[in-house]
Amino acid sequence: MTLRVGILGAADIAPKALIDPVRRRDGDVEIVAVASRRADAAAAYAEAHDIPRSHVGYEALLADPDVDLVYNALPPSAHAEWSIAALEAGKDVLCEKPFAMDAEQAAEMVAAADRTGRRLIEAFHDRYHPLWGDVAAYRTSGRIGEIVSVRGTFEVDIPFGPEAIRSVPALGGGALMDLGCYPLHWLRAFTGEEPEVTEAEARLNSLGADQSIRASVSFPSGVTGSLSASMAGPLVQRLVLEGTRGRLTVDGMVFPSRGHSIQEEIDGVTRFRTVAGAETYDHQLSAVVAGLASGERLPTEGQDSIANMRAIDAIYASAGVERPRP
């Protein structure tokens, strides 16, 4: 059976995150529709990406009987409203990160999925690449000894633009929301625990969104952690695990298929290696297709999404960053 997908929003991310991965498959997934609030934008997007139908208004796409799965590529400020609406319309949802504006919204979204019996999956595409499984094995393997600390960094050169989603707090902008959600997710997923924020600080842009942010955290097991995110580049996407026997440094965590390295320093000996894999978005789509077919819960849905937003809320609170109420 073919999984039929509709895209909410004529979004720049959709081609690499969904459209191209769909077309690299054997026909078991099809993009059938896209919706925008502007008729000209919807029609132009559909023509540019060879999508059969365009809808004016998001409600029209949710009413489309040929759509099984909705890809919510709207700004974070619209994730809760339209993901819940899609679930209530009987659609499964793949929602872009960050999942919501705060943990309260995230809980409402997950409750809607539970209430409707539909699936709501957060698009942390990196979590599905084989690199993640390789890194996660260090948690229990003892290869670098007992893990004592974890550090995550994601920095990208993103010029400030007063109308860009990433720059506007009310739309869900900010370095932590856009970038830092990744290393925070790494820390949480690797330890299997929820962090307590011990300190945080942020540098804000003129609109009040964080241009850069850093935080220190601790976990119940005694492992300490830190994360940093910045829109001032250069590109860094790094996870560092410190153990009693050595250190693991992984560069290229977010987009490993575009180049990554795994550096082990154990007992004074340094080794480098890589892990084979396709684009992260291809692995994510495969996991979504399989998960919807089998009913098996995926690692980026349910309570995981709420917990990541709860930790984001705590980091902002510790850094003294005032955020708009949804």
C-alpha cells in the first residue's frame, strides 16, 4: 500500500527533508498535495516539485481524503495548532522540530495523538542514521570506561534577518529552538535520563531571540553535560563523550552523510573511523514508513517530545530569556 503524504506549508526544508527522500524510494510513498494560505504560493510550489495538487488553506489539505500522513513544515508557532487539527482529521503527522513552543503545548499535542489514536512523530532525522546507534553503544560497552560527561554543540552561520523565522521569538525562533534542540536531544537520548539545568546564559538579537546559548546540566546518574548552540558559525555539529578510559569525539552528528568522523582516544591511542549510511532524511522516512505499518513506537514521539521541550523551557528559564506565550 502506498503512503500518501500532504505537506503543510510551502517550506524550503521540505525538498531535502521529504520530497527528495520520497523520490529515492521504490514508489511506496507519494507526495500527493501541498497547502499554503496563498493560492499562488501553493500552485507555484506544486509545479516546482511536481506535486499533483495544491490547496489554498491548511484546512483544505486536512480535508483531503487522499492524504494519510501530514508533514507539518510550518513555523514552530503553528506546530501545535495544525498538528492537533491534522490528528483530529484522522491523519498521522510528521512534525518538524522544534516540536512546539513549550512543554505545555507539547503535552497537548501528544494528548491529541493518544486521544485520536493517530501517530505524531517529531522529525529529529539524525536520530535514525546508523551513526546514532554506533554512538549509543558506548553507553554500556565500557569501551571508553564509565561515562562521566557528555557535551553537544551545534553552530551554523545564519545571518540575522528581522523577518526570518529563526530570528523572531513569537514564531519560535532562537538558537536553542532551531539548533540547540539537537545536542539537547543527543544528551538526553544518550544518557536515557532527564537533565537538571545548573546554569545557562544567552546572547540575544535585537528582537529578543537567542542568537547563541549555552547550558550546563546534570543527570541523576551523576553524569554531567553541557550544550551550546550558535547562529554565528562556523559549522560545528559535535558530540563529545568523556569516559574514565578515554574520549569519543563525533563530528558531523546532524548530517553525517555529508561528512563525519568518529575519533576514539583510548588509553593514549587515537583511532578514526566512519559509519556507512544514506542521508539522515532517508533513514527517517524509512523508520516512519515502517513504524506506521507495524504500529511500533518510534524514538522521537510521545513523551520524548514533551521531555525535550521541558528541558528547553528549563534552559531558557535559567538563562533569563523571556519567551512569548503561545
